[in-house]
Amino acid sequence: MTEKIHIRLLGDRRIEIAGNSVSGPTYEKGWALLAYLITEPRRHSREEIGELFWPNAPGKRANLRQVLSNLRSVLKDHTSSIPVFQSDRNSLRFNPDARILVDALELTEEQSLCRDDPAPENCAACIAQNSRLALMYRGDFLSHLTFLDCPDFENWLQIQREKFHRKAVALLEELLICIDAAGDRAHSLAVARRLEEIDPFNEKVQRHYLHRYVADGQIPNALKQYEAFSDRLYKELGASPELETRTLYEQIRAGNLKSRGDNRHPDKSPSPALPERRQVTVLYGEFHASGYDLEDIAERQLPLVQQSLAIIRRRGGLVVQTHGGNFLAYFGYPIALENAALLAVRAALEISRSISFPESSTLSLHTGQIVTGEDRNCPDAAGQTTDIAVRLCHAATSGDLILSDSTHALVSGYVKTRPHARLELRPTHDVIQTYLLLEESPVSTRLDAAVHLTPMVGRKRELAYLKKYWGKTTKTGANYTILVQGEPGIGKSRLVKYFAESLGAEPHTVLTWHCHEEYCGTALHTVTEHLSRACAFTPDDSTPEKIAKLESYIAKQFPSIGGQSLSLLARLLTLNPDGRFDLPELTPQQEKLLVFDLLLSMLGRLAAQTPLLFVLEDVHWADHSTLELLDKLLTQGVDNPLLVLLTARPEFQIARKVLTLNLPPLSKEDTTHLIGRMRPCHHISPDTMQLIIRTTDGVPLFIEEMTRTLVDEGNPSIGTMTIPATLQDLLAARLDRLGEEKILAQAAATVGRQFSMDLLQAALPDKSINDIHRMLLSLEEYGLISMPAHPAIDYHFRHALIADTAYQSLTRPVRRIFHGHIANTLSAQKNTAAEVTAKHFFEAGELRQAIEWWIVAGTQSAAKCANTEAIRHFNRALDTVAMLPATGARDEMELNILVELGATLVSSYGYGSPQALQAYQRAFALSEKAGLSMTLFRTIWGLYLGCSSQTNHRDALELAERLLELARIDGSAPLMIAAHYAHTNTAYSLGSFADAIGHMEAALGSYHPDQDDSIIALFGEHVLVSCMQFGSWALWTVGRSADSLRAAQEALAIAERLDHPPTLCFAYCFCGMLYRLHGEIDQVRDYAEALSALAAKQDFGLWQVVGNLIEGWAQAARGEALGISRITAVVDVMRQRKLMGGIIMYFLEMLAEAHGMLGDYAAQMTVLNEAIAIMGRIQDVHFEAEIYRLKGVCLLHLSGDKDLSRKWLERAKEVASLQGAIMLERRIDESLSSLNTRWE
């Protein structure tokens, strides 16, 4: 019999069997093993468990057996019909069928949410269920247990503790909303107090309290609640309340907050965000305390950890609470931070400085990608990035601050470092360079941190505008304010820096203050940072030393300001030991106004010495007090020459009327110029240059970082490029500010940079069209997209990198869902680009549908003679086919693609191209196995084209005969025409001219114009036209001159009627060659020019070559030596690249004839000898008699040996007679006659 077991792992540990409490495991590692197996529900090898729990101990298996035996005894596992554990000699796992209830597992169950159906009975059920689950969390997971001897398990444990803690917090937050909406005030207060108990600084609780006070009309109590919480937060963590809490407080104080009334669910937060990919910087730390007494160790470590966590939170990090003296924090999660790595490094330095004995700690930082889990409260579901940070720490020595190379690359220049060790990561064996973090450098901006600044490009107009008002300032002594505004990375600070530097030696003072996102809630931080730098404070300075430096600074720079100034500035800088600078007679508001007056007075004194350029950078991040100070400056001004330059992003709005200078993106020309001035970027390929221009949209920061990344990656293609790590935080932060609109941006990015409303609706079927439109308006307000002027026009992302960032943040499962919805919608639409549909099906994991659509895309492109695109689509289809399981259906699919690809390769690269031959050879192997007659015919057809154009015409004849056999079996007219064409072509090359004519006539007998489309679709060209052209040559050869011209013109008429470029090229070529045989040079030239023009327009490389060759012959026939050069160039290319070796005889004969026409008989003899050698090898004897005739004539010119010449001429006549080549016989007779008369 099996009794139900209840196990508590949260808070006080307990095991109950059949309702009775039993003693727990004897060993603490028994609890650890039990918890591990329960929460990691998979099969574990015994070696793995032994290494996890006893990493440095001998006898791991024995230890495991002992602990497991004890566990089984406690759980009465030996007598249970359904054991708790399933094990064998090598592995162990928790039995999922065991009758066990575990509080930790129940807590992680899906929460019951009533937001979709807020009926009262559903709300009640939701509250009851979630209340029960909330009670499960009684404390930390495996509370009060530490395992110092197994650090890997400790790391796992600390993550689990944080996961369960955050799960409980999220559950209570949701429960609080539901109960509050239901109006159960007593219950909601109890939940709020419990939430505050386990998460003392939870601001949702505080906002709940504030709303309750307002609802009860207790405004003073609401204000006191906020002020008390704010003070506690600052004292314990050194932080300020969140923006949402501060805004609520300001609304209450101003009397603008209305009662929430009784609306149900008014404050429900949006559904949890989807799992995502994102870049984070992980900070891991360990504090080392010696001794054996656990209480002593805890007493030393706890204050250090608490102090560190306060620093981390103040810097924007997310802390994962750890055991003992260890902690783990993430910067850039759950909200991206623009300078996450720098914030993490500064936090590490501050932690190190705050410790009395830095050598008692080790800190490590690593930046990498994480995938958030389904539970957003637990970062890094894969664990790899976190694991590297932990390994860095374990590989370091006490007192070290260690950076990985990825973090170092992001903060280089901002901090001082020294190369440390190289660390090999197992099991990948990747090696990373580590660095020792020494101290922060004096720079505060990216421009100051850069080793080499790229010269400024494309801002002449803007620079002239600033110089114009600087001139007015210096000449008139007036005050001017210019707001330099533009999106992130557009070059605002770069322009201001360049302008300041351009002032050169003329008298002036430049004063620059910086606003920072992390200090937007800290009053006058902009001022205190400037004063700290001006006074040269260092982290090691004591308070008296800082006061002395401040006094020295005031005495030197502002000797005439009042005595109260030191007190005001010292208090502003929190330098007030023992109340030395107290000003009891002043209220805080009075003190603030005096500080403002003092600061404006200091600005005025600086401007009195020399014209002052006052720069306030990133004013969109200015805190409220700094904005007040700025407003006072703009209202009052100073009595001396002052130019105020403010830099801000587009969302910043200023109350006062000021001059505005908006920075536009760089033009394509300026972008190209900027890339060219970067170092070392001189070797960037044109394709990479265009990729950078296309993806960076004229934003200088994007241009520079993308260029560096692409150069480092070796000019990758767009399919392999990655967003630079230096931009990922910036871009991700822009997306994270969106809130619920982020999912829309991600869905839109899945469609592409351009996207339509219908595809957005397809990707997000749960969103109404009104919701989508509302969110699109928000995206436009954020400056991420451009709205179309007309609904029928697509929306588009303003920046390609924003779209890429949104897309790359999605995990693979979510991407597939979006792509699947989009693909299904596209497939049902007309006039959709097939390759786009194919891409979405592929990304959705629907491979077979993707293949089908790529075949459609390839076929459509081939029909338009867009061969490059067609080849790309067919190859994508083949690559996808290779991903399918090996089956007969897959082979058939591959075969069909190869046949279509082969025809396109022939059209693009020529009949004997290696690319086409390779495709057809693979297709032949598959078609023999498949036994498909039509596909087999087309495969042998492709092999025939390669054979006849590249190898031996006797072999080609065998393939032609097989084609005719298959065509007769199939009975299809297009196949019969193609088979007869193959015989016509081959018979002509073999000198069987009568057979060639017979097969041409048979092909004509099978033809009907209705077959035109199917012929072209099957073979990529109209094979009857090709057949008739070869037949026209044969007709001329046998003396039927008029018939030959008639056949050629009829074939040309069909090609022109169809207007099919590959067929037209074939017809132009063969007509030109035929008129060459007729000796009509002007006609030859006309057809050659028509061929060259069409081939150039369609980018047909083969036909461009042939057109050039025929034009060269026409020039040579007119006595122009340039013609020889053109023909020779073509023949040389064919020799070197071994192109179309099967038809080179045509070209060699033309070259030999051209040399003879121009009297270069030595060159002619060389070509003729080559032709004779090739003719015997490939069995192309259609012009054998003519080659012999030309050699006989050439010999006579070279040597005058009439007997030898006559020998070759008689040999030529014998061949011509056997072949029935009447026209060639006539030429030979003329040469013999000339020999007998002219040379006697």
C-alpha cells in the first residue's frame, strides 16, 4: 500500500506520511538530494550527482548510496507499491507517478487568473486558489542550510531560492490586485502586509497603501507613508523610489489623484512578458570569512552582503539573493539598461571600496546572452552566462576584481584594467581572456573613453549654425540657448565636442555637465558630479580631505563669493561631519533656492572672465532639481556672454522658448565617407559597404559600431551578421521602455522592416485591430516606426537595427508561432512574393511547406528569366530538403528541385557548365531509383546538354537515343520535340547532316503552337526553335541554301512571338552564324549586336560572350584587326575555364577563318592544329572538311608547297563527299581551282 507523502521545502522543512510528521533525513545532504531530484525532474547519472554533492571527496558512489538509503528509509520507499525514486546501477530520478505533494512544486503551478472572465464567481475561485498557493511560501527554499563543500550545488541552490522567492512575490502581487478589485479591504491589507514582510522594499505594496489612504480621504497619512518609505529606502539601500511611485506621490500632493472607485481590475498589470533573449552583465561575488563557528562567519558576512546588495540595487542591478557570503546580480534584466556593463563595473568597484578588507572578497563580471525562462523571475534559464561569471570568480584569487573579455570590450576606456589570465571553459574548450579591474578612469562619456575618435562627417550646416550664435554671443555679450536634439547615436555630443574644439585659441571657457539615466532621481547629481571632478576628489579621500579640496577650489576659482557658499556646497556634496555646515535657520526649500542662486552666480563669474560655453548633456535624463535650475538660468540669464548648449533626445520637451537644432541622419554619401575614414576599414567590400548603409540608416554611432563588428567578422553576409554588443544594451533599452507595445514591435519585426496591418493581426490573433492601432501610435510616438500616409501603405521601422533587436530578443518557440501565423496568412493571399511566404514557413519550422513555396518562387523567377534569383530559391529549397528525414518522398522532392535548378543553371551558365552537370548527375542517380518517366526524361535531357556541350558527341548520341525512347513511351509532343532536337544537334556535330534534317522535320511534325508554354516550362527554352536553327545549318551544308534561311527565319519568328529571352538569344546567335556561312557580313553584325544587347539586359553571361565573338568575326571580315582580339579573348576564356568544351570547334573555326581573312597564316596554322586535335577527341566533325580545306590553303601561303596543300584539300573533299556536305565541297573545289591556276 502507498500512503500519501507531504514534503515541505519552503521555510521549516517537514515530511508528513499519512498525516503524521516523521523525522527528516539524518544527513543535511539528504534534504539537498531530495530537493534536487524533486525540482530537477529528469534522469541523473550517479556520477553527476556524486560530483555535484561530493566534488572533492573520495567514494562518491558510496556516499550517495548511504544518503539515498537513509532517504528511502525515511520515506518508507522500500514498502511502497509506487516508489519515490526510480534507480538503476547508473542513474537515478524522482518518480513522477509517486504519491507526493511538495509545497515548492505547488507554488510553481500555473496561477489561476480571472482577468479574462471577471465574473464574481470566477474571481472568488481565483482568489481562493491563489491564496492557498501563497500560503505555501513559508520561507526560503531549504532555509538555514549551507553547503560550503559543494559550490556548484550552492550556486544552484541560491538561484532556486531566488526563483521561489520571486514566484511568491509575483503571486502575492497578483493576489493583491484581485482582492483589492473585489473590495475585500481586510483581506487585501493582510496580503499587502505579508508581501511587505517577504519583500520589504516592494513598491507595489507602497502604492497600494497610498491608494488606500487616498480612498479613505487620509491624504496626510498617504504623504507620511511615502516620506517614511523614501527615507527608509535611502538609509538602507541608498536609493530613491521608483518613477511610478514618485509620480503617484506628486499627484497626491498636488491633489490630482482621483479615487479609483469600484471599477473591477483597474490596475491589473499586463500579462507576463514572453521569454526572451537579451544581453546582460552578470556580477558574482564571494566574501571569505575564516573560522569554524558558523555564527561568527555569518556575523562577518551578512553586513558585507547587505551593503553590496544595496549598492547593486542603487546602480540598477537585479539581485538574486544568495546564501552566506555569496551573491549574484544581473544588470540589464528585467529591464535593459543603456550602460548595463558600466553600471555593473561601477557597482563592483564601489563594493570593493566599501569593504574594510578588500582581500576578503572576490568579484567577477561577465557579459553575455541569456534566455529568460517561462518564469520571468528567474534569469538565465540556460545558465551558461551565469556559469561563466561564477567560474571566473572561482578561478581568481582573493581580492581580485575580474572582467571577462566581453565585459572589458564594453567598458574599455571608462576603467583601468590589466590583462590577467586566459580561462578555458569546459566542455566547449573555448578560451576567454580575463582582465583585472583596477579603478575607474576620469572619463565620463563614450567620446572621452574612445581611443580613436572617427573624424566628424556631414555636419557642416549644423556647425555653421553653432558658430553663428557663438559669434553673436562674443560680440554682443548676449545669452543664447540652443537645444541640439536628435535620436540616440545621431552625434549630438560629437557635434558639440567638435564645435568646442573648433573655438581654438580665442578666449573662451567651456563648462560641461552630464546627466545620467541612473541618477535621474537624484537631486542635482549633475552638479555634484561636476563639482567632484572639479575638486579632483578621489574614492580614497576622507571627508576632511574633500572639504579641504573644496575650499581650495572655491578660493582659486571664485574668491569673491560669500562665506555661506562653502556651507551650501559642502552640504550639497554631503560633506557635513558633525553638523559643521548645518544651516538651521533655513528651510529645505530656502536652502535649495540659495544653492540655485550660488550656482548661477558661479556661472556668471566664469562668463565675466571669458565668454562661456555651458554644455548640459543628455538633459532628457536630468533630475527635477536640475531642470528647475536650468529653468531659472534661462529665465534670469547672466550679465555676461553665455551660450548654453543642451543635448537631448526627441522626447524631451523644454518649457522655455529656445533655439532648436535637429540633427538628421547622414546621407548615403556621408555614410560612405564616414566608413572610409575609420581605421582600419580600407578593405571593406562593396557588398559589406552597402549592408552597413542599409542597416544603419545614417546614424553615426550605428555606422561606426556596425563597421567595426563586420570588419572583425570578416565581411559576413546579412544572414550571419550580429548586432554589435556595444549597441545591444542601447537598442534593447529603447524597446524595454515600450511596456505592452513591445510585443507588437517584436511581432512587427518578425514580419520584417516593413509590415502591414493584416500581418500584424495575423501574428497577434488575440489583439483587436483597435488595440493594434493604439499600440502602433505609441510606437510612432516613441520614434520607432513611421506611420503611412495611407492605410494601404506598409508601416516600417525607422531603423533596421531596432527591428533586428526586437526580432532577436524573441526565443525560438515564440518566433515560430509568429512566423507560422504570418505564413498561413501570406499563403492565402494573392500576389504575395512566394519567397517571403517560404521564408516565414521555414522560420516557423514548417519545412515541407517552405520547400513548396521556394519551388514556386524559383519557378516564377525562372519564367521571368531572373536566373540569379531562381537559382537562389532552388538552392534554398535543396538546403531545406536536406533537413528532412531520409525517405523516398524526400528523394522525389529533391529530384524535382534538381531538375528545375539544372534547367536554370543551363540558362544562366551555359549548356556544359559544371554547375548544371553536377545538378543533373545527382538528379539522374535519384531518378533511376524513383522511376518517374517525366522526371527521368528531364534529367537525361540535362545530362545530354552537358555531354553535347562539354564532352563527346558519340556519348551524347547514346543519351539522345534514350531520350527518344522515353519520349515514345510517354507519347508527349514536347518530349518528342526535345528528343528530336537532341538528335538534330548531335547528328549535325557528327556530320550526319541528312539525319539532322530528318529529325528536324520530325520535330516540326509533332509541334503545335499550343505547346509553347509547356515546352518552355519543361526545358527553359523553346527546343523546337533550337532544333530548327541546327537544322538550318544542316540545310545550308547539304546545299539547300534558301531552305536554310527559311527555317532560320521561321524559328526566329517563333522566338520573337514568344518574346522569351533565352530562346531569342539562341535564335539571334544561330541566325548570325548562318548568315556568316552565307557570307552576308552586315546581317552577321546586326544579329550579333541584337544578341549582345539582349544578353546584357538579361545578364546572360554565356550569350554576352557569344555575341562578342560573332561581332569580332564581323569586324575581322571587314579587315579590322580588333576583331581578332575579340575572338581570341573569348576563346582564351573558354580554354582557361574549360567552358563548353563540346562546342569550342565552332569558335576555333571562326578564329582560324578570321586569321586567314587578315593574312596571319602562322597564327591560323596554330589554331587549325588545335582544332584538329580537339575534333578527334570530342568527335565534332561538322566542319572537318572545312578545317582541312583551311589548312591546305594556309600551308600554301606559309610554305608554297602545292603538293602538301593539294593533299589536305583532297582529304577535305573526301570527307565532304562522304558527309554530303555540298556547300563545303564547293568551297574545296574553289580552293583546288585556285591552286591549279593562281599558284601554277
